[in-house]
Amino acid sequence: MTILSRKVRIQGRVQGVGYRAWTQQQARQHGLVGWVRNCVNGDVEALLQGPQADVDAMLEACWQGPPAAQVSQVLAEDCPQPRCNRFEVTA
């Protein structure tokens, strides 16, 4: 099975609304590993690693986010990285 590694930047009203915790929960439900963190410019950035179908499903979910989020853009790019062991919220 091929494992994808995608770096994602989520833009909009995504900080202060529980987006990182939501992302961690959703990623774990999709069986993904990686991380999620806030950016200084107000975006949220994540690394998603897993099978293509699961990564793609998570990318679609990122457009929704938690109830208080207002996502305006989800940008994803391939990003070869060493395999993570779990999904973490980082600083």
C-alpha cells in the first residue's frame, strides 16, 4: 500500500475555534498520522500521512472543520517526510 504525505494549509476563520483538536480527532478516525499546528498568520497547517483514499477524505473534511470554523481555502501539496508514529497537535 502506498502511503501519501501531504502538507495542508487551511485558511479562513480557523484559529480559536477548535480546529486543531477537530483535525486531530478526524485524522485519527481516518487512520492518519502526522501533525497540526497554528501559523502566525492565522492559518492552520497540517501534515497528513496515510493511504490516498484516507488522505483525500481528510482533505475534503478540512473544508468543513468544526462548527465555528469558516474555511475559505484548503491548499495541499505533496511533501515527502519521514513516517510519523501518531497524529499530534503541535505548538
